[in-house]
Amino acid sequence: MSLTSPNRGYPLERLEGSAGSMSWWSGAFSRVAGSLGDLRTTVQSATDLDGVGAAITAARADAQEVANGLAAEIAEAELLAGVLQRYADAFSSSAEAANRLIDDIESAHAAWSSAAADAEEAALSALSTSRSGEPADVRRANDAAQDAVATRDAAAGDLADLWEQFENHYSAWDTAYDAALAELAGGAGPALTSEARSLLDQLLAADTPQAVLELWLAHPELHDEIARAHPDIIGNLDGIPYDVRARVNRERLEALRATNPGGALGDDVAALWEELTDGPPFPLLISFDPGGSAQTTAALAYGDLASATDINVLVPGMNSSVAGIGEWGDSARALNNAGPGLATIAWFGYDSPNELEEPGMDRARHGAAALRSFLLGIDAVHPTAEKAVIAHSYGSTTAALAIGSRPDALGVDQFIAVGSAGFPSDPQVLSNLQNADDLRMYATLSENDAWARIGRDTSWGGAHGTVPETLPGVTEFGSDGGYAGGEQLAPTPGHGAHEGGNGPLPSGDGEGYLVQGSESFYNIQQIILTGEPGTEMDGDGSERGFWDLPDWLEWLPVDPYRT
């Protein structure tokens, strides 16, 4: 159930965190600060070395340089320790209290909904009885209606009390969270003028990307100062114009690349740099966070966002990483070439799941929060552009949770799911998706895609077991091969977005859903341009796949087939 508080619009969702873990890390940073302090004292003693000569003078200078450097490290460790402990205390007193109210609020909301329905039924019964019933029956019906209304009002009062408690706790946590961010931003990097410091605090405390944009545009004289001091914040803050984000993120990437990082980070940096220098036209690095989560997160924008009439967002699925962003860039460029006014973003903004994590919703919930903010940022900065989200595999689960989090679908006009691992089964999410006024939904599933079917049927508790192809209001389109304009379109032979099949499961190897020349990608292009797929389902040239056989998996909890 997705609910929001009645007065301040806070989402009824569990606030993630562990006060105990944060306190432990606070203690660890305190210990680091203490050890560095001891080291600094020892090093400082070397500045008092007796003797003369070049060697002694150089040793004293080196010791002083090290001591000065340690002072900054000590200050940063002490800052982290203090901020973490203060936030841990606030989380314990406020966030955990809000979390404890969630079940009570959901139960109270259900009780109120039931009581409201009973009251309405009793009122209608009383009205009907008053027209033709006996006086005694009328009195009984009126008494029953009054009792039902009293029960409804009492349930509404109980729910309102719980909401008030929740909003108070949530507001206190939100204030503490904003204060922690502001303190961290103020405690590191170059000093800011009081005006810039105030604006940065307001930007970090803003509740929506629209509010961020308005604050930013109102103070052009402070842009350069804040961007120089905190490029990591400005480069990833939704609502900041994308040309600003792209400039600071490219500089950050260049600086990191100069350090020659190894391992997975080195692969990510190399892949991003290769894309940024593959042109013209060159893409823009509109978000970049190499250390904020388990994976590097980033987003590359292909095409001119400023003049685009249509902005598309590609969302990858299971086992995706920034190291593979190149093939998504190929899809973005091919999509842009389908017609005028198109720009496409490859969004790698969440930690994608592996095979063991895919049955759960944790990765989707965390990713949906990030994608929700990102999409609201696009809507704030480019409100007149049509927005399409094209999501593959578990990315469609994440995108459905994000887009369906609000009745307005976050300003998204088209939601296209390919090889979906299943939509969330949350009734409110599904209702929002199906009833959003301006949202149109599309889905395709290759007859040789085993992994998508497995994903739907192995989700824990059916959490993302909703089959999008048969969901009311969804337009299904083909991905099994066909013809368009006399040209043969390739079938998608498995689950891959770009290449490969299903590994050991039945399917062919070859190109995936988002490769130019496939029926799936041709239909996506046509949907973006015209609002409708370009081929007929199961039309001429469509291939019969392994999973098009009779349903010999009838024991599965979810029907993974088209009906």
C-alpha cells in the first residue's frame, strides 16, 4: 500500500538506516582522529630536531608539512564522527519512531476505508428505507446509519492522530538529515562566502528538483563559487541545469582518471571516458558518483537536451554496470537517429541486482527513489518535452515502482518495458500506472526469453510477479521478428538488451531487445515517433520460440505467457 500523509505529503515508507551502525562508525572515526592526533604529535616533535645543515633543515620542513596535512585529516575525521553521531541520535529518536507507526497507519487506513464504505452503504439503505419503509424500519435504518457514521468518524480520528505523530517524527528526521548534509558540505572543501553557504544549505534542504531549480536560477552570481567548492554535489543534484552538471562531472572524471584507478572503478572510468570522447556529437555526463554506493552510478545524455522535444531515458536491468555503458550509448544514438528533436539518456543510477538479489525488491526500492528524483529533475528543467522511459529486465521493475509512486506518473508520457522481470504487485502502484492521465504503457516479451519469465515467477512473495504484457491499458508489441517497409526485422533470441541469449536455457545467441535492426527496437522507435508500434503482433515473419510451446509450467504461481 502506497500512502502519503494528509498535511505534508510525506510518503509512508520505511526510512532506511541503522542507528547502531552509524554510532559504531562515529566511534571508528573518533578513534581515527585520536590516532592521527597521536601521529601528528610525534611528527611535530621532529620539527624541533637539534642540529644544523641541509639534511636537518629538510627533515624539519618535511615534518611540518606532514603535520599540517594531518591537521586537515584530523578535522575531517572529527567532523564525520560528530555528524554521524548526531544523525544517529536523530534517526533513533525520529526515523525509527516513524517506522514503528507504519503498520499501525496501514491498519488504521484499512479500518477507516472499511468504515467509510459501511457508512455509505448504511446511508443509502436509510435513504431507500425512508422512501417506502415502515416508520419503525426507517428509525432502525437511520440509527444504523448514524452508528456507521460515528464509527467512520472515530476511525478517521484515530487515523488522523497517527498521521500527526508520523508527520512530526518524519519532519524531525528530515530536518536532521538536511542538517547533516549541510554540515558535511560545509566542513570539507574550500570555504564559502556566507551567501554561497546559505544557498547551498537551501539547495540541500529543498524537497523537490523544481525547488532546487528555482533556487539555483535565482542566484546566478553564486553558481561558479558553489560549483568550484562542491562539484560532487552540484554534478548530481536533480534540478541543477544539465550543462552545469555535465561540465563539473567531466572535470571530476578527468581528475579521477589521472589517478589511474584499478579494478572495477578503473573499468567504469575507462568506459565513461571512451563514451565522452566518442563523437562528435559528444554525450554529456549529467551524473557521476564513483563512491556513493556499491556500484559507480552515472548518466550520459546523447543529443541536445536543451532543444529536444522528446527525451528518452534508458534504464538497464540485472547485472548491469557502468562498464557496459558503451552498448547503451549505441542504442541511444540509434534511437536519436529515428527522427528530429530526440535526446536519449542512458541512466545507470542504481545498484543493479545479481541473480541472487533479483527475486527481492530491495534494489528496486532504492533504485526507484533515485530514478523518481531524476525524472522529476528532467520534468523541472525541461517541462515541455515529451518523456519516455525504456526499461529492460529488472530495470522495468525499478521504473514501474518509480513511475507508479505518484498519480501523475512523474511527468512521464510513455513507459516501455522490454523483457520485464515483472512489475511490482503493489495495488496502489499498479493503480497509479493504469490511471495516470497522460501515461501510455507498452511491453514486449520475446518467445525465447527465459530469464524474464523466471524473474516474474521467482520473486519473493510475488512482489514483482505482475505480467506487464497482459496488464489492462498496456499495448503489447512484437519482438519475435517480422517485416517493415520491405525490410526483415530480427527476432530477439533471449533476454539480453544487446547481445546473448539465456545462457544454459533454451534460446539462440544473437542481438537483444535494444539493438537496431530488431523488431523490438524498430517498434520502440515507432512508439516514440507515433505512439504506436510499427509491426503487427505475431505478424508475417514472426518466429515461434521455445517458450511459445503449450503451458507445461502450469504449477507456476504467475502465468508468464501472453494470453
